[in-house]
Amino acid sequence: MNLASIEKLSRKNKKIVIGLMSGTSLDGVDAALLKISGSGTNTKINQLGFITYPFPSGLKELLMENSTPNSGNVTDICRLNFLIPLVYIDAITALCSKCKIHLSNIDLIGSHGQTIHHLPKKENFFGYSFGSTLQIGDPSVIAKRTGILTIGDFRTGDVALNGQGAPLVPYFDFILFHSNEVNRALLNIGGISNITVLNKNGTAKEVIAFDTGPGNMMIDIAAKKFFNTDFDEGGRIALSGNVNDELLNALIHKDNFIEREIPKSTGREYYGKEFLMSLYKKFKKVAGEDWIATVTVFTVYAVFKNYEKFVKSETKIEELFVSGGGARNKYLMRSLKKYFGKTVHVSNVKSLGISPDAKEAICFAVLANETISGNPSNIPRVTGASKATILGKICLP
């Protein structure tokens, strides 16, 4: 492929695109196959297929070790940077097989990569002041092995311009789900929770969005410790427990991210195992199911507290659409409805015609289309970047 081919692809109105996402939950690769037409606010999508492709046994644990502060090693990270794309390629192959489409018919791949560490807050280092972020799973490996132009590493460009590099979903939320009739919010609950607020009278430049705090991450950690299971399926364990108010207050007191001013983003480096470690001994008499119920409500508390502190005075939302693994947690969804009350309609994002599990993978297919179309896709108000910019690295096959 040469520059003329890239220009031709950029002008193609309808493209077949694959989006890839593996997030902080570390439960596998989400792969979505889309037909995309247009770009910007004229974007139209048709979801042709979706799968979640599991990581090989032991990979989750190795990624967690190498994503934890003061842990991991450069040898593992180097290997993982090439291993992750190979897993992604297996996911692509499985998706194409399921959808009965040949790889040669794919125009473009958009890959978020696997976040290994995220330090967007500026710090002084050797006389330089900067933030940093690291997503492994090099998109060049995907491009060379599949023969398909691949765009990845979307966060880096925003962080380079002093942004948080996250969340990146809000631009996608605006161009696909903005309503001129109601104030909407879209809440994605993966490992971390992030919210996008779409005022019915607002433009893309006026979107409010940020990470609110933990999503499923803390629930998963507690589920592993107390029940030796990777997650609380459907909120079943939480539903059998009760919130321990003393533990909930201790979690709130310990957390200094929820109250932090926006723009802001976070990850496993803050809400990982170490966050809960100091509380286990103090609350050792609290039953496991009560721990799960409490940390689930803590996730919801963080969402609602951020809404009240940073959003409500500007935009009183009328609809809240939930995506990600949290959308399948009945206890979490019930708690959201309780906190937000009757004035806010809380529902699964599937009511907007999109799969709650596929949303982020779809997002990175759309962001890849925006990049190849020459459109900036960060929102400076959201990330804190100095300007809007075209995101991602274009990797030739």
C-alpha cells in the first residue's frame, strides 16, 4: 500500500471496518465488524458482527502483574507488545469466520491496544514536564500480519498535547447519539467507569466527559478474593449481600479521585489490588457477599457524586444509557436507578440500537474511520488537551 492507496481509502464513502478493544477488565478482546458510511456527524454504522475472544490462560494474570505499579519487567512488556497483536489477529480471524467474510474484504482496522500504564498528570522528569501513557499491542504487527491498514495508539497524540488521553469515547458518543430533544448521558462501566454528557443544545466542543472512578475492577478483585471467581456474574453475589455502611464510608474516605476536578482519567494504577489491601484487615468480619454489595454500590456512588459535583449545574440529564460489563450487573443497574431517582430514565444502551458489550470496540472502528478521513476526534474540554487533533498512528500493511 502506498500514499495514493491511503488517499483513495480516505475518499471511500462506505468501508468495512473492524474495531478492537481490550480494556482494564482484562477479560479478552472485543472485536466488532462494521459497515461505516460517511464521517463526522454524517457517520452511519451497521454492526455486522461482534465477538469477545478470550485471552489465553494465564495472560490476564501476566498483564495485571505488568500493569501494577512497582511490578512487572521490561522483558515481559516487550514480549507482550508483540503477543497481544497475535491474540488480536486470532480474534479478527474468528470474527471474520463467524460473519462469513474474507479478510481481503476488510478496508481498515482500529485498535485501542492494551493499556499497561497511564500517567497523564504532568510531572517533572530530568528537567522536562510531561504526562505519559503506554498502550501495548503494536498496531504495526496487526497491519503487517493481516495485510490491512491498521490505526492504533489513539491516546498518545492527546497526551502529547497535555491531555489526559482519555476518555476518547465521547466524540463517538456525540456523533452517533446526540439528541436535540433531551439531555443524555452515556455511562460505560468496564474496569473503570466513564460518563459522557450530551446537552441537547450543545455542540461537540461543549461535551462533558470524564472517568468517574472504579467500574467492575474493584468488584472483580473482591470477587476473586472472597469467592475465587473472576467476576460477579449478573450481580448475583451482590444481590445476596447487604451494603456495609462503615466499609462504604471507608472506601469513600480513602478515595481522592472522585472529588478531583475534571478533566480526569484513571486506571488500574489507582484502583487496583492495592486500593483495597489496607481495608481487608480492618473489615475482616464483613461477609464476602457484603463486600461485593458494598464495592458495587461504591462504583455507583462515584458515578452519582461526580454527576452532582461536575455535571448537574450545567446539564440535568433526563436519560442515562449504560454499556460495558456493568450493564449486565442487575444489582449495579438497580443501584443506579435508586441513586438517580425517577427524574432520570436509566436503561441499557441497547435501547439506542447498539450492543452494550460491543460499544467500545465499535467506537475504535469509528475513530479509525475519523482518522483516515482526516478528522480530529479528541475533545479538548474533555481531555484537557491544548487543541483538537487527529488521533492514532497509521500503520501500513
